[in-house]
Amino acid sequence: MINNQDLAQENISIDIKLLLEAIYLKYGHDFRNYSQAHLKRRILHRLMLSNINSISEMQYKVLHEPEFMQEILTDFSINVTEMFRDPAFYLTMRKDVLPVLRTYPYIKIWHAGCSTGEEVYSMAILLEEEGLLDKTLIYATDNNETVLKVAKKAEYSTENLKNYQKNYEKGGGKGKLSDYYEEKGSVIKFDPRFRKRIVFSEHNLVTDNVFTEVHLIICRNVLIYFNRNLQNRVIKLFHDSLMKEGVLGIGSKESVDYSRYGDAFEYINKNQKIYIKKSGNDE
Amino acid sequence: MTNYELVAIGASAGGMNALKEILSNLDRDFAFPIVAVQHVAPDSENYLVEYLDEYSNLSVREASEKQSILPYHVYFAPPNYHLLVEEDKTFSLTVSEKVNYSRPSIDVSFESAALAYKERVIGILLTGASQDGAKGMQMLHGFKSMTIVQEPKTASVPVMPKAAIELVTVDYKLPLEKIAPFLNTLSRTHAGRKEQKG
């Protein structure tokens, strides 16, 4: 536990740099190009909750206790998500993107930073309703194995169901959300036919490379945690992973405009930040 | 005397009028950039920003991620995002958990401002029915930044300023109409000192 006065005396920025370097050297997880303010907040939050007295003590603990590293990993990644989050995004997908994808004999989608999977199943439902699920494969990746375990189970609490139902309708849902899951007590489980079209796997946007070529990439509210250098790297990775005239959907407050690859994309929908990769840029 | 570099304002219920009173009375050449958090619904169109821009001499905008923080600007946290201030004087956004039932949360922005700008922040907490902002003021105070709350009697909803006063020994309790003139004085002093140095 640490109070504000002590905090003001700490060399917070230096200590955090050292902590991130230690994590990278020991475990290969590279947070050095993440937003500093974001990491500071998460680290101090952990410090306030635990009986650790300083960031340097935290560094010692990380180096000697791998299970503590897993906790830190979960602290650093934001896993706030919901079914059909930002319904307008799904409505645009349905109206403006799926008609394009429909023209292909098969469809490959990469959902990067899929967290606990709610938005992956949302997309799968959308594809089902548009009659495209059977010819689609969704690769859903995250750098955190803990959240992937949750995603693979396809089970979610009924707690937010009302909100999910509302989002589903706003996203242009054609039936009822309950058509797609079975309710058991306080849990819903999505029909196995969705799970069959999804491959969940670990992938780290910071350190890993292209693993397949896809027609559509969805990566929402992940870039906001990266600094400009890292955003550049990831947008290049997306560019290289997209087929000719592939589509990229990012978070509504994110943009590729500042990236060196900004010119290689143009908008399908500016408000929803859905881009198409321009053809003729494959140098 | 401290070299202030940033004004951070938090408001909730009743905030629109309070913010209008302050922002419409600040000098055209007001020296400090302003970061503002007003509690809004997650799916709000944020017309608040356009509305306040009409009344202010300063340029009132929604903050974008990685944007540089500059004088003569007022930056509002976007609906459904927390707004963070970076040491390199840019913004970051996060969709992390709600704090005090709010996203954007005042505590989140104030704490990040304290961590990034240390003692060089002027924190102002206005009207509201929430407990948000009190902890943020406490952190600003801990970092020796200036803390100002709206005198609860002049707040349309006094809960929020009261919560801060209970938690922190704030530097100033000011009636709403005194806040802008007070800030203008700080700004002019700052500008004057800069001129002397230059």
C-alpha cells in the first residue's frame, strides 16, 4: 500500500521503464511501446491493492514469480467488451461490408485482440444471419491466454443479457439473440455451430508477424494503448495481412491517418472507422 | 511560485451551465490548456462540445488519442472513454472499467494529470451528484498541484464538491462566478513572468 505523498516522491517513470525492461527480458512480453499513462494507471492500481510498497519491489516479484507475471499481464490488458459493442459498427458491417465479402468463394476474418470473445460471437451471428457463416473462418487472437480460455468456452453471464439483446437489435439483428444460445441458470452458452467456425489462438501484435492472409481484419480499441511507433508497426502488419481490397475495422476513436500506411487505406465508413485497402499498393 | 501548465476541470450533473459560465469568461489568450471531463451518456453525440465552443474564446474540442495538448484549447473526454494525460503532453484514451459508475471518469483524468504534470496542474471540481473527482483531487493535492472546488452552496448539485472537501483540504472554495476571474489572474501572472524572463 502506498499513499499519495510517497507516490509524489517516487521516480515513477524511471521505475516503470525498468519494470517493463525486466518483463521483456525475462518473459518476452514487450510493453515498452504502450501508452505510459495507461501502464502507470494499471501498475499503481496493482500497487494500491497489494501489499507491495514500491514499483521496484514489484519488479523483484515479477522476476521471481511467474504467476505474478500472469496477474500483471491481465492488469495491462483491457478486457472490457460486450456483445455487439457499438451496434452501429455491426449495422455498417451488415450493410456495407458483408455484401462485398459475399462475392468471395470463401471468407477469412482475423479478429485481433479478441479478449473474452463476445464480439467474435457477435460477428459469427451476423454472418449466420447473412447466410455466410458456412463459408467463413474466423481467426480470433489475443496475447493473453487467460481471456482466450474464456472465449473458447463460449459461455457468458446472463447479467448483461438485456443490454446485449438491445445492442443486437440496434445492430440490425433479424431474429432474437436467444435463438443462438442456450440458457443454463446464470450462464448462456452459444450454439456449437459458431464455435466450429472460429479458431482461437495466441498472437501478440507487438512481437509476432503475419500468420495468414484475410479478407477482413477487426481490431477495435487495441491501438489506443500503443504509442505511435507501435501503431505504425501494427497497421503495417494489418496491411500486409489483408488481401487486395481487404477491409479493416478499428475502434471509433482510432485512426490509421497518422500512420505511414494511412495512404494505403480509404474509408468505407468514416464514423465507424471501417477502411478498405487500396489496390495497387503492394510494393 | 509554481509554473502551472494545465487546467483540469471535472463536472457532472449541472455541469453544462457551470462549464458555460467558466469557459465563456476566460481570456482569449488564456495561457493554460484545459482538460475537461463532463459525465455524459455512453452513446451521447457530445453536442456539449459544439455548444460550449460557441460561447468560449478558446477552441473547445473532443480530445483525440495522441493529440498534442496546446494552449488556447479546451479538450473534452469523449463519451464512453477515459481520457489520460501523458508526460509528453499528448492524450491517450482507454475503455477500461467504469470508475464511480462513469466513463469518462474525472478521477481517472485527474490522477493521470497529477502523474504526468506533477505540481503544475490547476484542478477544478464543479457541480455533480457523484463521488467522482474527490480521489483525483486528493492525488493532485498529494502532488502539490492547486485544488479548487466550486463552493457547494453555488452548485446546482452540491454532492460532488462536498465529497472532495470532505476528503481533501482543498486550496480554494470559490463561488462559480469567481472561478473564471481567478483563473484569468493566474494566466496573466504566468504570461507576465514569461515576458520578464524572455
